[in-house]
Amino acid sequence: MARRRPVGWFLLIAFVVVPIVEIYVLIQVGQVIGPWWTILLLIADSALGSWLIKREGGRAWRALRSALESGRMPADELADGALILIGGTLMLSPGFVLDVLGVLLILPFTRPLFRGVLAKVVSRRLTVFGPMGAGHATRPGPGSEGPVIRGEVVDD
């Protein structure tokens, strides 16, 4: 029995379920506080998100530069940068549900929770594909048994 690809489920959720949930939440919020307050809340949410992304992105960039300058592997800093980028992307969509998830990815005190999830996903992908990527053992082209072309480098 063939294993179902999770990509299909992810796409279904991303393009069908999430928009329906976002529309439902927008309608419910609009019925409770009114349409103009809902629009104002969405604008305020975007402004807050932009400020937060700028602040935390700058902080992550400084931490990355500091780690590189000190000569240590910047694993946490790279993960933080990726999470801030993903959170910022989620905040671009209109609605409240993805904005809440985006803010959780951006905030410095909730980011470590998601950093562990990101590390598991990346390590699983690296384990599945191996250290050299998918199809390394059968990859055509030059390698230890491939052709060697001798030449000379000429600088103009």
C-alpha cells in the first residue's frame, strides 16, 4: 500500500480550510464589534506585526552576526531568522487566525517552542534525503568515478 503524500493534505488545508476559517472568524468578529472596528483592528494588527517583525528581525540579525564573528555555529540564530520570516509571511494574509500564529512565531518567548518543531522537521528531511540530498547514490555526473577534465585557469 502506497503511503499518502502529506503535501496534498498540506495544500488542501492551506488553500481550502484556512481561508474558510479566516472568513468565518472575520464574520464572527465583525458581528460582535462591527465592520468598521473589525477593519480598524485588522489595520492595527498589521501595524503591530510590522513593528514586531522589524524589531525581532533586527535582533535576530545582530545575534547571527555576533555568532558568526565569534566563530560558533549559528544554528539557533538561523532558526530564529527562519521563524521570523515565516511569521512575517503569515502576517501578510488578511485575517486573525494566521496573524496569531505569525505573532507566536515572532515573539522571543514563544519562538523556542517552534524552534524545536523546526529542528525536528529539518532533521527528518535531512535523514530522509541523506547528507548529500535525494538520490546521492545514483546521481549521474562527475564524482569519484566520473570523468576528469584537465585544464588551465587563465586570468584576463
